[in-house]
Amino acid sequence: MMSRNAEYLDAMANLTLSDDAKNRMIQRMITTTPITSISGKKRNNSIKKYAVLAAACLMTLGLIAAAFIGNPAKLTSKKVDLSGTRHFENLTEYEKAAQIDISAVEAFKNGYKFQYMYLSETNAFDGDSSKISKEKAVNIHYTCENKADLEIHMNPVIASAHLKDSEDAQNATDQTEIDGITLYYSLNEYLSVPASEKGTLTNEELERAESDNHFFIYYGSLERKTTYASTLLFEMDNVIYLLESSGNDLTTDDLYSMAKEIIEHK
Amino acid sequence: MEEKEARRLVESCGDLIYRIGVNYLKNASDAEDICQTVFLKYIASDVHFENQQHEKAWIIRTTINACKDVLKSSAFKNTTTLEELGDIKATESHETGITEEVMKLPHNYRICIYLYYYEGYSIKEIASILQKTELSVRTLLSRARKKLQLTIREDMQ
């Protein structure tokens, strides 16, 4: 018969995080990195990120750039994830913290359900390293069985820099209108490369990163790989919504439908 | 943060943070939230760790502080039913249900027992981590040990 001590140790040993939970945490951690120079265009640089969440940070930086600079200037930013929760009912508290009033659904008709929510903060610095902006955003993570996860990032409009004037909107591959709100869809491709293999990139890849607004190169992954992410942007009541999902599980129409539910839920 | 470093941190400390979170909050999903919070604090901190023991002690202290913040928050649900314990992945002896007995103790008893018996810290080390006196830690351990019917560790007799 097991001693009480052994029983206790055995019980504690079985309290472990699932592999899924660990992988999610790892992905979140590698997105919390500094971004280096962006000059109004999405450029390939030393961003070490997981592809799925890349668009959120670039979008925030793009909006900050549009708000604060008439001409392209050296702009850097640092995005940090703050507190998180698995309780949807904490939404009001997070809205207050980010000082925005958002529309969010707990479960979509297509099966995607709320999993957790977190607050993030992006600090932007000008060429003299002076902080020019500090913006909080609310982020909600959804899951659906056998499909890629979805994240929705909600950022306030900064200094009247509206989405319709941004590069993201202008470079969208498709758009539509729902209830007077324009939705901008894009499919982005991400090439992740280990830091040690930075020199192995071909001229074609580097040139494409310069000219193709939907192709990004990232350094710092464990292996060289190409991933895709679908994004949908829209602006409603001075809040910019970015829906983002990896791979091709969600079609353009799927994202449009989900956006419609958010818009009609307001 | 580089993927390799993130993976090292999660693999080496994830379960530790999770267990402390469960011991404090008695809820698996809140314990997972604590894991995320602590890792993000790690990234944001400027602390330089002299060695792995130093890093581990920092993580334990940060985890406990994060748990205390949750306990204080208005959003935290204070009622934990026995059914919720099923959410915690732990095997129990059907004869003694030790996990259930552990979870009935106050959280400061639970954490002392965990650090002493599972992590193998001395009373002096636990006192330093929890910022309590050695006498307080001894008292907490003694009371918890009696309730759980645990024997004193051989190396501490």
C-alpha cells in the first residue's frame, strides 16, 4: 500500500499542463518581441514572431505610423501582452482597461467558441526613442474543433487615423460591405527562417518581401517553414477589428459571416 | 523571445507554475492563466538570474504573487465545488482521496506542503520564498502534516 507521502507526491506529479496548453503559451511568448524599423511599408526585418499573430502587431504599428507621421519616419514599437482570462464575463473590465467599447460574441454560428481573452499594450517610439504612443488593445482567442484557432484583436482608432486610409485597407485582396461597414480581407504568407539561416534567403524571396504586401519573412523559428494567415479588418465605432486565423480553414465568406455577427451583435 | 528559449522555459517551469496555481486557486483554468501571466512577467522583467535555482525561486515567488492578485480580484469565483476538482488532472487514491483533502486546507498550508514535500525545499528556503519566518513555516507544515497524515521527510528528522 502506498504511503501517504507517496500518494501526495503521486497526486502532485499528475498535475501537469497539457501539450496543447504548453504550445499555446510558447506561441504567445514568442510574439512578445520588439519590432525594428518600419517605414510605412511592411518590410522584412528581424521580427521574431509566430505567423498567426503577426498581423496584429504590424497593423497596430501601421495605424500608429499613419496617426503620427506625415512622411515615413523611423518608427519602432514594442507590443507586450498583459493579463489574460478564460472568463468571457470579464469583457467589461477589459473594455474599461483598454478604454474602448467593443462588440464581441462568445460563440459564433460556425462553431468557433471563446477560449480566452487578454489585454495587450503597444508602445511606439520615434526616431529619437521618445515614446509617442501607448495603446492598449483587447484580444480574444477562439477555437473550433478540427480547425485552426482564430484571434480577434480590437484596437482603438489612434489620433483619427481611420482604417480606410491605411495601407492594410488599400492593399486588401478583397472587400465587401455589411450594414455600411467596409470589410477588408487579405491572405498573407509567412516564411519563417531560423536565425542561423538568415543568409540562405534567395534574392527572389528578399525582393518579394520588399514588393509583395502579403508576404513576410521572420527570423527565429526552429525550422524553415511557410505558413498562411487569413485576416479581415473593419472599423466600427472608432474601434478597429482584426480577425486573424492561420492556414486556409476559414474562407473569405466564413470571415465575412463572423464579422457580420459581430457587427449585428452591437 | 526566441522559440528555443520559450520552449525551455515552458518545459522546465510550466508544470511547477501550474501546480502552484492549482494549489492556490483550486482551479485548472485559472492555474493556466497564471502560467501565462508569469511567463509574460518573465519576458517583461529585467532580472538577471545567477543560476537555475535563482530563476526557479523567482518564478515561484512571482507565481505566488500572481495567485494572490487573483484571489484579491473581484472577478475570481471564490466557491470551488468538489465537482470542479474533477477538472484538475490528478490521480487520487479512492481510499484516501488525498487531493480532495489537500484542497480542503487553507492555501498557505497547501503551498508549504507542496514546496516542502514535492519541490524538496528546506524550511529556511521556504521561509525565504514566502517571506515568512521559519517558525511560521514550521507551524504551517506541522498542522498540514497532521491533517494529511504525512510523515516527516527522513532527511529532515
